[in-house]
Amino acid sequence: MKDRAIKMRSLKKSILTKKGTVLQLNMKETVPFLPNN
């Protein structure tokens, strides 16, 4: 289901803006956290 994947992605992005460092620890991606993003 593409819709579900997109929703999860946008949900992660919205959470990332609120507590990025905490979310990044849970994510398996190796993208560095950018506070000004």
C-alpha cells in the first residue's frame, strides 16, 4: 500500500521536527540530524 507508506513517512517527518534526535535513534537510516532543517 503506497498510501500507508507515504503516511508513515510524513508522520515520521512531523515527529522529526518535534524531537528529531530521539526519532533518529529509532530510525535505521544513517542520516545525520540537522537542527536547522
